[in-house]
Amino acid sequence: MGQIVPWLAFVAVLAAILGCLAWLAARTRRSGVGRDIMGPVDLIYRPHTHQINHEIQAHEQRMVAPPAPGDPLERG
């Protein structure tokens, strides 16, 4: 029994670390922070990906939100 407890503790800590890393990866993907962090790496090692990321970012900034169902129609 005395030899099992350290292994169980090791497995529990390892599972907690992997769970935290998975949560952090999901949060980073949702918030889009990874693009800013990986920008210099993409520029050095994968220039085509860096250019595509700039195009995606420009497209996201150009997008206009569609009108809500209750908004009045604009005439101009």
C-alpha cells in the first residue's frame, strides 16, 4: 500500500496539469490570443501562414454586424 500512494499522487498531479493545459488551450483559441503570440514565430518559420493570419485579421475588422430582428430599417 505504501508504494501505491506515491504513484497515485503522481498520476493525479499529471492529470491535473494536463487538464489545466487543455483548459488553457481552449481559452486561448476562443479569445484569439494565440495569433498574437505566434505571430513572430509564423513570420520566421512559416511566412505564408503569417500573411494568411493578417488577411483573416483584416477580414474580421471589416465585418459588419447584421441588424438585429427588432432594428428599424435604415433608408438612405
